[in-house]
Amino acid sequence: MRTLIKHILASTEPGDSITVKGWVRTRRDSKGFSFLELNDGSCLANLQVVVDAGTPGSEHITRLVTGASAVVEGKLVPSPAQGQKWELRASRVELIGTADAAYPLQKKGHTPEFLRTIAHLRPRSNLFGAIFRLRSRLAFAVHQFFQERDFVYVHTPIITGSDCEGAGEMFRVTSLKGNIDEKPEADFFGKKTYLTVSGQLEGEAFACALSNIYTFGPTFRAENSNTARHAAEFWMIEPEMAFCDLQGDMDLGEAFIKAMAQHALEHCGEDLALFAKFVDKGVHERLKFVVERPFVRVPYTEAIGILKQSGRQFEFPVEYGLNLQSEHERFLTEEYAKSPATVFNYPREIKPFYMRLNEDGKTVTAMDILVPGIGEVIGGAQREERLDQLLDNMKYQKLNPDDYAWYADLRRYGTVPHAGFGLGFERLLMFLTGVSNIRDVIPFARTPGNAEF
RNA sequence: UCCAGAGUAGCUCAAUGGUAGAGCGUCCGGCUGUUAACCGGAAUGUUGCAGGUUCGAGCCCUGCCUCUGGAGCCA
């Protein structure tokens, strides 16, 4: 039976007849025997295997090169040399698949840019193995966080028929050939359909029945964004809470980010250490800081005042009614707050129709959580639960109420105050790892002009 | 989409307008309980693509492509 290397390395005592299966990272030959470094992806560390000349299978030792796959049986013994606690003394080696001289991964470090061009092989590198193990672990943490709080996981549709959610450009889904706009009624769904840009509206429907829900799934934006923080396909987490206001929403967002940082520190130590070494020296301090310190909360109007009085020359103007630019967000979180910052109560005119109008008639119950280095990771709001006001908001934003009839029904029948937010999973991962390009925290990135693999 | 920078060996990078190189990797040999081992030797190029200037272009000019950083849009 196969044992994963992470379990072998965690052993407290030696063992007989252990079987490992994995890929050779490097081989060092000595007179009469060889060292193999075997990795199976279960952890960052390799297992050192000692293969004596004459061991069954060792006749193929020269083909057990970097990148080759192998099965090894042997005894786990304490290593007599420095550098590792355990080593496997092989009693049998089986070459499964060799790798020729063209195998592109060297023992030396590669740049993430180069590894991106071989996305099918990069999970075999230390860095990307670590990133994707952490991604998996954090996906688990997301579910754990919400399930422990009695949130119900809702699978919102990926194909959607509403063409005006206002969250960005959408990808068209069609089975038509030729001119796809000519007869939408002849299309597969009998109307124009798109890949979802957000599960929020559907999430609200379920929150208005199951109380607390969350979604966690792929989301698509057809925007021609060419930055290190945008992808055309990304994973979004969207909780929605019935009987909840903006305060509760901000509390949840803050608790969530803290919980994710805490989880990474507790469960991803070995991989975090690699990020600290090669990606971001301060990753541990940053995560601890986020866990320990309360986030700073600033109303939008106050944020504008802070920016104006900062004495700082900004490239973009700071004025009430204008969106905060990257440079403004960066100042607020990195220099003013020196911690994550939550900005709330934004002007009505720069936010979508579904956000709740405040008593002042000018601002809405929106909130953004900004983190140092990344900018916005959470955008959320208390939703407008008053039917009349919702319809008024649609008119204000020049939207057609017919397109949102079912959404308005949620206010027509048993409406409740409710709130939620959206969080980009990849941006969270960037924050937790220090990795600066979104293409490097998603297995196969989809960006403008790039759908390789 | 806009601004800036960069494309040279498998990778990371050198190369006054004048014969295209190094380190690593690869291959061959040696040495060693080794640790991104070490020592010696060898092979490896349409200098991103297409034009232009010049006696001569990796280098200068024009267009295109790709990548990187920043910006916008956002998560």
C-alpha cells in the first residue's frame, strides 16, 4: 500500500516495507549507491531515498532523472547525515515513466513568468505545489467558516439569463451559429444567456428563505482587464444574511478574513515558510497582524476628508462623489490605517441599485474592505429591502423593472433587511501568500487572449 | 484599452553598428553519505516576426506579436 510522503516524514518511529510513489526531483550518485529525492506533492519536502547498487530495479537508475516517476519500496530509517530526519533505504525501485532531456523544470529556481508558460508542469515546482496546496486548504477553510456558523451552501447558476446585473461585461452563452443576435428566441434557452458575473441576486432569494447562505463558485467577467489582479474566470465567495444590517455585514467580513489568515498560519506552516523565503519575507507578520488587530472603519465621507488633509499629491482627484482610486485605497490602508480598512456609506450615484439608501438620502449602505498590498478584497452592502425604494433606485439607475421582477418579489413577499458581500478567492490567496499575480494562484488562468491548457 | 519597459542557447542574463558569450540545466567522464553536491570535457542560436537604413544590424528606424510593471474597469 502506498504511503504519502507527508505521513512518512511525520513518522515518530522507523518502519519496514514502506511503499512510496512520486516524482524524482533530483538524483545524486555515489560510488555503489545513489540518493533520490522523491516528491509526491503531499507536502513541500522531498523524501530522501538511498538506492544501493544491485537493488532490484537499480539497473534503470540512470533513467531516474529529474521529472521521472517511480515507485520505491524499502525501510524507513533515521538518516545518519544532516539535512533530514528520515530516509528510505530502498529494497526495490521501479521506474514508471522517465523524462527526457527536454524536461523543462530544473533543480534550480525558475521565474513565475516562465512557469506560467508551462502551467501543466508548474504544480511540480516547489512554489506552485505550495500555492495549490494552500488554495485547497483555504477552500476547505471557507466551507468550515460558514458551516460552523450555520450558513447554507447554495449552488447558484453559472448560466444566467439576466443581461443587466451591472457587475461588468458578460460572456455570451449560445448554441447558435452565425449571427447570434438575429433570433435569440431560437437559441438553446429561448433567450440571450450569459456566464454569471455574480450569484448575489440568486443568493438573496435563498437568504430570504434559509436565513444565512453562502455561495462559492466560478464567476466570469469579459472585461479587457490586463492587470495582475484580474482574471476572466475566478472564484467568488458570496455570503448573504437575512435579518442583518451593514454593521453585521462588516463584522462578518472582518471575522472571515481573520479566520482565513488564522487558518493559513495554523495549517499551512511549511508552505508559508516557502513564501516567506522566496515570495514575501513579511508574510507571517502580516497574517498575524491581520488576526490580532481590529480593522479600521471609516465612512466614505470621512475617508475623503482624510485623503484631502493628507497633504499628499494624488494623480486622481479626491472629491465627494468620485470613486476611490487605487492610490487612494492604498494610502488609506497602508499609510493611514496601517491595517485592513473598511470604508462604508458610499454616495448613491457610484453604487448599484440594490444597495440600501441611507436616511440622508445621499449615501447607500455599501462597504469595501481594503487590505494593504492588494486593495479591495471584499465589496458588500446591506440590500434595499423596501419595495418602493428598490423600484425608485432602478428608476434612478435607468434600469427596466421588468428585468428584475423576481428580484422585486423578494421584497413583495415577506421582505427582511439583509446584507452580504462578495470576495474574490484569488485575491484572498494573493493576500495570504504574498504572490503578486493572480495568474499564479489559479491553476489555469483565463485572461484576455489566453485560454491555453 | 492607455502609459512605460523588455524579447539573444532549455532557463537566467552578457555582448561601442564590426567573428554571438557566461552561469545553470542537458550529455559524456571522474570523485564523494550526498543535500539546488563537487571537478573535467562536450553539444546547443533563423538574436520574437516583417520590412527599412547601412559596406556591415542582436544593437539604429517603422509596423506587428508576446511578456512584465503601472493605470482604468472591478473581485
